[in-house]
Amino acid sequence: MLIALLLAAIFLAYANGANDNFKGVATLFGSGASDYRRALNWACWTTLAGSISAVWLARELVDIFSGKGLVPDAIAASPAFLVSVGLGAATTILTATYLGLPISTTHALTGALLGAAMVHTTGRVAFSHVGSAFLAPLIFIPLLAMACSASVYLIFRAFRLTLGIDKQSCVCVGRDIVHSVLLPATGETLFKPIPVWQPKIGSKEHCQHTYVGNFFGIPVTEILDKLHYLSAGAVGFARGLNDTPKITALLIASSTLTPVTRYGLVALFIALGGWLSARRVAETMSHRITAMNPGQGFSANLVTSLLVIVASGLGMPVSTTHVSVGSLFGIGLLSGSTDKRVIVSIVSSWVGTLPLAAVLAAIVSWPL
């Protein structure tokens, strides 16, 4: 059973990395500041740094996601209970990843905890603990992220205009080869098709936005690109800091593993999941929610990283996914470029995450 518990934790860590790792650098890829592979490498390394730092900075989250307070301590420490939670949450997250939907590991774990608890305690679950410890932060923080990201972007925009820094947009203009047939004169033989150059203008989706001007003699674009990378790295660090303890909580029943070993294993497979299976969610986060320029991406990342790091330090079980998508949505509402159909599908997946994880964890719980 302890081996099964270790495998369940590794499975969940991999699923978490596949669905979550790219969320911090989605603005880099979406704004054209980086290509997919370079953004992914930056995401995985910064997340790995946050995961390792969680050993010292966010250990309070381990107790919350171990089931303590929700079920009796004896059940919370039971490997069968923890295996059920891990498998229920991991299966839910991988299903969403396959569909390209960015869902919350926190939400999936919450649902799996409830589903497993209902079976293992025959319905005697402390639901009051669920509302205060889990649901309140999950509902409140995304709304706060929307308001903060919109406000921060407006402040930065006003600062840019005060400094006289202009913004310009451009699209690629090139040429395509088309085959044309010259109409023959009377009695002449029909000519063969010949290649002709035809002008072509790039699509709106591939339009690039840049800033023109200098700040203390340094090009603004160069400064903003560096700040954008740092803010994306901060989101990756915050994500590792916030999610790693939640997954490590599954290994609390394994007394043979030291805390550092537990965190190290989880951190390794979170990074591996991101490296191998992040592409579908990356496309959704980077290109389908809203179009963005580097300034908007920097604003969204700054808000996401600050909110998640503060929440992690306070032991609040917030969802990095909810905060990140909330920040992007706040920017999109300002710019008017949000794809509301994509937002509806993402929010729908959030609503379905908890009950699906609960059902899957309950199904696994019966044979265990």
C-alpha cells in the first residue's frame, strides 16, 4: 500500500506539471516574447526552484491537504485514504490536460478529499471545514486577481503615457507564389500556368505590439522584455511553492521518506510532467483566452506571483490556475480582446473539476 501511495503521488505530480507548469510563462509565449520551448524551460526550472523552497516556506499547506480536520486523524494518516485522493485528483487533471483545459490542482484535490472522505467515514465529514479552509479562498482570489491585474495595468499604462512612450503595432507583409494563366489571343495556343508574385499581409492574430522610446537611455522594449521574463519566472516559483506541499501531503503516511526526499520526488515529477505534456494547455493559456502585448503580460504575471506567494506564506490553499486565468481575464476585459467562449469553457471545467474528482476518488476508495 505504501508503494501504491508513492506511485499515486508521482502520478499526481506529473499531472500537475502537465496542466500547470506553463501557466506562468503563457504571457511570454502569447505575446511573442519567447518561443514555446524556451518559455517551457524557464517555467520548469523556476517551478522546480519554488518546489524546493517549499520545504522551508510553505509547509503549513501539508496539514491542510492531508485531510486533517476533514476526517479523523486515523483516517487522514491511512495509506488507502491518501491513495484514493491521489488517484482521483490525478485522473481528473490528466483528463483536463488532454482536452487542453487549465484546471486547478487545488480544486481537484479538494474534490478528491471529499469523495474519499465520504467513503472512508461513511458520510461523517466535517463540511464546515471545507467552506472555511478550501472554498472561500478558491472563490475570492480569482475575483481579486481580476481586479488587481486590471488596476496594475492601468497604473503602468498611465506611467507609460506620462513618460511619452508610444506603442506601435505591426504585421508581416510578404509575397506568395500563385499560378496564373494568360488568356490567349485568337488562334494562339493556350499558355501554361506561370508563377506570379502576389502581395500577402499577415493576419491580425500574428500582429506584434512593441513600445517605442527610451528610459534613462535604455530602449523600453529591452527593459520590458527582461521584466516580463522575471515576472513569468516569479509565477513559476510561486506555483511550485504553492502546489508542491499539497501533493507532498499524500506522502505523510510514509515514515520511511524524509521531508526533503518527499519534496524532491514531487518537484522532480512536476518538472517532468511540464517538460513532456504541457503543449495543449499552453495553447489555451497563451492564445485562446485573450490577445496580449508584453506590458499586459507583465502586469498579469506580477499580480499572479504576488498573490500566490503571499497566500502560500499564509497557508491559504489558493489555486494558481484560478489566479493566473483571473489575471489574464482582467486584462482581456480592459482590452476588449477576451474570447468569452473560451472563458465559459474554462469556468465550466472548473465547476466540473470538484465533483468529477470526488466521484473518481470515491470509486477508487471502495476496493481499497
